[in-house]
Amino acid sequence: MAGSLSRLIGEFMHRRMLARVRRNHSLAEHADTSTLRALRALRAGGRQLRAELDVTLDAVDSRLGHPKGGSARIQRKPGMDWAWRPELWSGPVRPAGVAPAPRQANLSRHGKVYHDCGLGEIALRQVANQGADDLNPYAYLVEVFGFSGTFLSLVVDLPADALAGLARRHVIRLEARIEVERPIRVYARLNLRYGPNTEQITRELDQTARPPEAEFDLAYADFAADQIDRAWIDLFFENPAMNRMTLKDLTLMRLVRAEY
């Protein structure tokens, strides 16, 4: 019964959407003779329709991208009290690709790219994961040809819930699955901003670990926990020229350090 009702609702919504598209198309055919008021209404209706379609398609793409669901599935670790997979790896983003990548660009709500290369030979693209062992629906591809700059950084801003209760007893752990055309060193830097100051901890991504990881033990950091208003991770790719790096997955988690 529930399945039949869902189909009926789906068919009704489909017919309603088609009627709106056809009505807008019909009005657009007479744009030359329509009043400005009618055209503005048509434009507003078209934008609303496009927004509704985008929301629907995003949900469908996310589900189809990983039929088993669970885009937020993260392997639990002892002492873990927070975990997160950024949207570059958990859901579709728009635009899906950027080429050539500008020196600074927003890739998603929490993702950015920075570099100082003037050649314009960097391409970024979100791609679907297809492997049977993939826990997440999307990967993020960084492809570099000529590179004359000094740094290429992928930045991930941590959400507000990662900062709630953050203290020196915590360890921030980054896990990544990465495929490269040639070996490359990748560094991760945790940035904690409190007031006018920013504490930074840099670690090289251990690519011999399974999965590759980097840990930031806050016991050795100098920061005022009650004043932190922003935190982010920089991923630096050393000498990235003529390389194709596919970040199959990236997750961040917060662990409470074991005390003896």
C-alpha cells in the first residue's frame, strides 16, 4: 500500500513538473511580444523550477552514486566522539569541475583550493567512486601539468560541531585514500584560530599506513580552547607537476586520548 501511494505521489509530482516546464516553454516562445512584467515573472518561475530540480537531482545523484547508501559511514575508532566526511567526498557539488583552477576558488561549502602557479595548468574535478570497497560515493581529482608555483593547497574548513568541547585531551585524525600517477609527498596542517592568533600543527601524510593518515595531538598545541572560532586543514602537495592525484576518500575524526 505504501509503495503504491509513493508511486502515485511520484507520478503526480512528475506530471505537475512537466506541466510547469511546458507552460514556461510556451510563454518563452512569445517572449518578443510579452510585457516586461510577464518576462520577470517567467524568469522568477524558471529559476525556482531550476532550484527545485537541482535539489531533486542532487538527492538522486547522491543515492545512485552509492546504491548501498551510507555516504556518512565512517569506521569507528576507540575514543571517537566526532567524525565527518566533507561534501567533496560525500555528495555532489556544483560546479563538479574547475579548469583551469584560479589561484583561489571555493569548491564546496567547506572546500577551497589555493595555489600560486600562473600557468593555468591545474584541473580539479569531482568523480564518482565505482569500487566495491568504496565507503563513499565521490572522489576528488587533482590533475597538474606544468607547475611554476611554490604551493598547491586543498583546504577543508571544519564545521562548528568539531569545535564544540575541543580540548587538549583530543587528537584530530585525518584519514585519506589517495591514488597517484607518481609518488608524491602530501602534508596536512591543522590550523586553530583563537582571537588574533592561529596555532598550526603540520604532519606528513603517512602513505604506508592503511588507510594513509595523519594525527594532530592537541596536548602539544598552544591554544585557548574556549576562544577557538575557526579550524581548518590544509593539504599541501609537494612538487605536483605532471601528476594526477585522486583523493578517493577523506575523513576527519576527533578522538579522546587514552590517559594512564
